[in-house]
Amino acid sequence: MNVRGPKLTRSYDFHESSGFTGKYVVKEALKFLNSPSSPLKTLALAGRNPKKLSETLAWASTTPLDRPVPFIIADTSNPVTLHRMASQAKLILNCAGTFCYHGEPVVNACVKAGCDYLDISGESDFIERMETVYHERAVENGSLMISACGIDSVPAELGFLFNSMQWIYPAVLNRVEAYMNLESDIKVVANYATYESAVLGLANVDKLKELRQSKRRTARPSVS
């Protein structure tokens, strides 16, 4: 299949939708899919195991669906399946961590297909490396690449926006410190991939430092 194939076949694909985070993303997405006023008109679930995808859809469907939700077999170890997935979508939401191990093949497929890409990664090394490697090709192919849309980042950004709205001009923020506390009725408050990402983030600190030092410096925006 041509990797620049039909872009309007589906609006959104959720890659690895049967994982810990993916199934909750699907559950929320289905609420919008069933809303007449929602911009989300079509979606598909992608992953390695069709049985697990079916179980996820059944678990997430709190009300009967008024339209079919197709499955796409996509495996990060099989580039052909990833390109087939990306060529059918306008946007891929990637929930398949750990991203330093499984993320780049999906990014590569989306950039080649000119498909937009969104993920839940909080892995700084992965995020900055993907920007360094794929930015220019993504611009050329019209592919928008956005990371850090998960629990590592969104609560802090929403907190920053709320805090900044409390200040009255000309007073402006110049520093923000954010803290997050996880609580649960059970001992485990995060899944394995989340802990793995945290451990690998610490392990890759030196690599991230080298990457940042090797990148071309750009002028910082002027804030007045």
C-alpha cells in the first residue's frame, strides 16, 4: 500500500489500545464518538492482538455504538504494518510504551505517511531524540508530531496555566515548581511501563545531556 494513501479513511487511530493506558483512552474517546456535536467522527483501534483489541472495545463500550470501530493489526517490530496503519489515518495516538524501546518505529511510519502523531510519553530522551531526527522530514511531509500528553506533563501544564492566570500585568511568572503525589487504595500506584520509563529516564541522563549539547542552538523567544 502506498504510504501516502487515503488520508481520510479514518480520523484517528489508537495504537496499542489494549494496554494499560490505551484502554482508558479508548473509553474516553468513545464518549466523543457517540456525540453528534463532536469533531471525532471515526476511529480505529490498532495493536498486535485482535483478541485483546476486541476485549478492550467491549470493556470501554458503556453504551451501544452507532458505528463500527475497526481493528488494525500493527506491530512495532513489523514496519509494513505500521505504514499500513499510518496511511489510513489523519492522526495516530500512540499509547505503546516504553517509548525508548517501541516509539520510534511509529514516529517513523507517521512521518513517512504524512500522518499526525500524538503520544503519552514523558521520556525526555525519546522526545528530544525524535525531534532531532524527524523534525525536518515531518515539516516536509506536513506531519505534526506532539509528545508529552500523559500524566508526566499535562497536570503540570494545566497547573501552570491556572497559576499564570492569577497574576495581574505587569507581574509575570519567572519560575514554577510542580509536585505530584500518587495515592491509591492498593500498593501499586502506577503500571510497569510507567516505572520502567522513570528508571530508564534516570539511566539515560548522560545520553540526554550529550544530545542537548550536540543540538544547534536557537535564539530564545523574547518575553516582555
